[in-house]
Amino acid sequence: MKPSIPTGTRDFSPGDVRRRQYILKTISTVFELYGYQPLETPSMENLTTLMGKYGDEGDRLIFKILNNGLNNPVKAEKTRAAFENVLTGKNDPNLTERALRYDLTIPFARYVVMHQNDLALPFRRYQMQPVWRADSPQRGRYREFWQCDADVVGSNSLINEAELLAIYREAFNRLGVPGIQVKINSRKILAGLAECCGAPELMADITVAIDKLDKIGMEGVEKELLERGLTEEQIRFITSYLAIKGDTGAQLAEMASLLAGSDMAQRGITELQDTIALHNQLKNKDWDSQLVVDFTLARGLSYYTGIITEVSTTAVKMGSIGGGGRYDDLTGLFGLKGLSGVGISFGIDRIYDVMTELNLYPDTLATSTKVIFVNIEAEAAPAILGYVARLRQAGIASEYYPDKAKFDKQMKYADKRNIPFVGIVGSDELAASVITLKDMRNGEQKKLNAAEIVDFLSKAQ
RNA sequence: GAGGCUAUAGCUCAGUUGGUUAGAGCGUCGGAUUGUGGUUCCGAAGGUCGCGGGUUCGAGACCCGUUAGCCUCCCCA
């Protein structure tokens, strides 16, 4: 049988894992700097927790888990009825009642409601775990991928928004990803647009269409709006909305006058202005990313209500590598009303792909073991095991090639593993109680005793 | 859900209008070299040409079906 892995998943070899851990470590360090605490939730949730939270398309993409014990003859009738139910496109708990998590936000909301009595609000948490989507894979899209979320619940302050934007910029600055654009918009402005053109019920259709502006152009957007049931007059209004350009201040002022008829939109504009002003107090001059207002930014998830944000890079052709926003009543879905939240997410797999394509990792990630002792003289085993024990005690990663093999083969092994030093203890060295230490990068060799080798390798790069 | 492309050695791929026994590079193993890696040189192993059917004297190639993978749209990180 030819081994394979499911579509849209991948193996990560040792070097890959080091690169991914570097990304995760960099981001978690920034999260911690901003006071966020780690959280983990189960890979699977009850299906009822997830269904209906991500829109129709989202529901379709949830990976469901088949119940165990379906072959139980006692339940055969129920199971058959459940299967009929599923054939009509519904879910049935007699067939499936659990699913793999689709994102980290809904499980977090579920967690907050379940642990509300133990939490000190406002509660800031970060979470770095895989999520699963039953989507058909393509470039930058996987069925299993990692997200890295930071959310805060129990605070309405825009300081949170301003800080989360700062987290994006700080993290991508530390990772050294070029061409980063952090785009922001407000759901309230989008709602105001729908309101002002007299089609509040078509807000979703309008946002989906205008979100594609940079992809399909103004004509494409107009065509799509028409198909989605907007009138010519409404489309003209949306066109004038999309035509607003210039620097941030001017754009916001112009938008305020265009959407003068909507209180909702005015609130959204004020929130954007305030968020940017707060962010400007926090920002670091060294960050070379851009914070840009983008009125076409929509974002799919239906639960957002305030500021929304999305991150992309101009350096590589790739979809968004992060996104987030405010959701006023997320926990309300689970019975806890009046708790507002705001959060962001880093798409680790896309960030990893971008950084791999641009080769943005520090060289130091490659090294692991510092010295390997070759196995050429069986009698030397006790002495060498003593050496590696001392080296490890001193914090130096050391190995002893476990099998007696040809010298040549062991040297090739050390070379392939990129191990910088090789320790040689044959009969001569054993008799003299020394180690011949070879630096694989320049070929130089020297004889050291046990104390000297610990000292030397502690200092050696 | 709609459309396009691909499937040949462990990996990446070549294979001429259909013509003898299926090719390369990389990797693996052995040797040059039983106490010295990277660079060389020699040799070896490794194939149901995705699967099933059809056309043909003859199919890796052409046709039909099927499965899987990749890509685009939709949507998303």
C-alpha cells in the first residue's frame, strides 16, 4: 500500500517545525507583552456549539465526526431514520453530534460562558491551535491549519482595538514580513451604506460584492450588485461610496458627509477615527507596515458588529494572512448577554508559506545538536556516555552515534544533520583519556580532555 | 457546487505522428576509502507507466469510464 495523507493536510519535517515554532514563539511573545494569557480548548466541539455561527457556507465546511456505535442493532431504526434526515441536507445527532473546531473564536465564546464565574473581566486570552475546514484545498488553503488568536471580552473600549492593531504590526515587524498592510473598516459603515441606499436587508450582498473591488474592478462590482438585486440608483450610490479616495482624514470626512443619513454610519466613522487616534499613541516608529482605512473590506463572518480588520502582504500573492474584528454579542449565542468582545487572528500556515517563499527565517534555526560522538571503538562506550552526560548537564546538546558503523558513514551522518562538531574517541584517545574534536565547518581538529571539551563547547558558537 | 490541468522509479520529471528490452537528475545501497564528511569517480538495487475497459499487428502515448492530486471561480486564514 502506498502511504498518503488526506488532501489539504501536510507533514512538517524537523526544519519545518522549527520554522513554525519560531513564528508561534514570536507571536506569543508579543501577545504576552500585551497582557494576553494562553488558553487551549478541545479539538472537537459539540456540533450544536458550532452550527449556525459561520453562515450557510461555513456550516457546510464544518468537519463532522461520525458517532460511534452506529452498528448497534438496538439503535438500527433510529440510525436509519437519522441517515435519511442527513440525505436531505440536515444534521442529526443520532448520526453525528461532534465536529472538529472551525475557528478559535466560537470555542472561546463557549469557554467564556462556561467559565464566566471564574474570569476576571476584561479577560484577554490568546490561543494557538489547529482548526479544520472541509473546503476544497488550493494555494494557501488547507483543510487543517493553525490559527493564532488574541481576543478580549468584557470591554467596550476602543483601546483594545488600537492595541490589537499594534499587536499585528509589532508581530509582523518582528517576523520581518515585508509589504504588510493592516486594513480596517467598520461593519457599522457597511450597514450605514446599505441603509442609505435603501436596502438594509441586502447588506450581506452589498459587502460581498464590494469586497471584490480590487479583484474584479468597478464594472465587475456593478455587474455583481445588479445580479444580487440592487437597483441602478442604489448601485450609483454604492459607486460613489467606492470612489472615495485620499488620505485617511479626508476619506473619513467625505464618508461622513456621504452617509450623513445614517446614525449607524456616523458611529462607525467616529469609532474608526478614535481607534486610529489611540493607535497613533501606541505605535512604534520602527514599524514599517501600513495601517490603511479600506471601505471595501467586508469579512465573511457574520458575528462582527464594529471595527473589522484584515492583514495582507503585497510581497507575495496570497490571500489574507490575518483578520479580526469586534463582535458585540458573541456570548449571547450561548446565553450570556451584554458581553462585547474584540479579537484578531493570525493565519499561521499562510504566514509560514509567505515566509518560506521569501526565506525570512534566521540562520540560527537550523542547528540543534552541537556535538556527536562517533562510534568506532566499542570499548570507548562507557567513556563517551560519561562525556555526553557531562555535556548535557552543561546544557550542550550532544549525541552518541548508537551503532558501530563505518567512520565514513558516521561523518556523512553528522554532515547531513548539520552538526557542527564531531567527537572522536578511538583506542588512542581512550588510552590518553582525551577526545579528538573536529569542527566540521573548517575541518580543524584538536585534542581535549573532558573538562576542556565542556568549556570549549560552552563558548563555541 | 461549476470549470481547467495532471497522474511514468522513494522524490522531481523526460519519453518524438503509436514501434525492439522504459529514461535522466536527485536520493538509497555497495566500492575507490575498515580513523575522517562536504567535491569527485565506478557500480547496483529500485517500474502493475493511477485503476478498469476499448481501438490496434502493436498502447506509457489514442478513445471511454473511474479514482486521486493540483489549479481557477465561489468562499475563506
